[in-house]
Amino acid sequence: MNVNVNLNSQDIMAKVRRELAPDRLPDKIRFFVLLNAGLFLTAVGIQLFKTPNHFAFGGTSGLSIVLTRLFPNLPVSAFMWILNLALVGLGFLFLGARAMGWTIYSSIALSFFVSLCEIAFPLSGPMTSDTFLELCFAVILPAIGSAIVFNIGASTGGTDIVAMILNKYTSIEVGRALMLSDLGIVLAAAVLFGPQVGLYSILGMVLKSTVVDSAIESLNLRKVCTVVTRNPEPVRDFIVQVLNRSATEETAVGAYSREPTYVLMTVLTRRQAALLRDFLRRHDSHSFITIVNSSEIIGKGFRAF
């Protein structure tokens, strides 16, 4: 009996592997692609929506927007290059290249992408007459970009370098120090561009932190799947060998039938959960599965303690 089940499981796994050819990029390439995608989204938000409306939410982009008012002959990208290179220099001086890691690349790449967007999407003013609509996109695009970058363990550079220096050499609360610096940039924007721009910038600063947190939570969303089946081996092999995940397996008894059964619990991505559901539908239609959302999965293979 066991031999037949094993052969059946092996046949199923061979068929599934043929159907699901590997389509993931190597981890290092995936990291680099996601990092640049996040930085490019941030740059698009800066060029298309923040700069034309003078939305200065803080950071090097906000300070650059303020400086363009004082020195109108230079574009935002020029000040971002100056500020980010100066901050990279400070990082080298106080932290060393190893401690900064990808922050060096992020600072330079973001400045480059903003310059690229200024060439590709030149704007002399806002695209629409709806300031609040422009504010929404000025918040959403950089927030999603930042969330992608933060979620892979990198940063967008800029004022993050200041945070790293403060964290190493002082007892100042980094979050509060950065919030105060961002508030100072917003107040400067209010003085230079008027109270309406200042109020929109304050609103944008508040919304950005909320959207970033929500976007990170969405990116970290996982599916907690619990499968009840009388034939656990094909399911177990599919989870371990095809999805490259692990599972917790235990024996149980059906409350109505009083027959022995098995319960497997695993945590998967959205795509993996859909593949598992489709696998059960085709190969174990008598099984039972529950899928629950969770964004706080802590432990080996997921977020560290």
C-alpha cells in the first residue's frame, strides 16, 4: 500500500515539475531589479508630481525643491546630486563604506533617475489643475517605491545616511530628529511657496508614512494554509519539493467520520498559495484547505526575531 502511494506521489511531482518550470530570477539579480524599480518609481513621483507642485515632504528631494526656489537656474536633480554626494561623503567619513552598503548606490541611482526623468518627462507646471489629485500621486508613487526598497533590506539613501550617523554617534532619537528636519523643510516650503503649498506638504508628509507602512505590510503579506487530507504525501512533496517551503504535519481524527486524517500547516506567498490550491483541486479533490492572511510571520525563512 505504501509503495503504491509513494509511486503515485513521485508521478504527481514529476508532472507538476514539468508544468511549473522555474521562472524566478536568481536572488541577487532579483534584489538589484527590485532596488532599481523602487528608486525609479520614487524618481517618477518626484519629477511628475512633487516638483511641479512644490510639494516638499522632507528628505533630499524636499530640500532640493526648496533650493530651486532660491536658485531657480538649477533643476531639482542638480541639487539632489549635490546633497546626496555630500551625504555619501559624510557617510564615508563617519561610517565607512562597508557600513553604508547599498545606501551609496541608492543615493547616486536616485539622483540619476531623477535626472533621467527630467529629460524624459519635462514639465513646466502641474499636469492637472487638481492639486489634491496631484498630491495623492506625489505620495503614492514614492511611497510604493520606498516600500519596495525597504522591503528588500535596502534604503533610498539621502537622509537615511544622517539617520545612520546619528544612530552611531549620538543618543538622539533618530526618528524624532528626522521628523524635525522634515518639518523644517515643510515650513521652509510654506514660507517660500505660500501657506497652501505648506499645508499640502504637511498632509503629504503624514500620508507618506502611512502609505509606506501599508505598502510594506502588503508586500509582506503571506498566506497561512492549513490542509486536511487523508493522503498527505503528495501534498507534502509538493510543498517541500516544488514550492521549496516547509510545513508542520500532524495526525488528526475526523469529528464526523472518526477516521484518521492528516493536517499540514504551511506559510506561503500569494502565488504559492494559489499553486497549492490548484494542486489540491486537480490531485486531491477530497482534501480541505483554509487560507488566512498574515503580514507578521517571524522566524527562520521569514522575518528575523
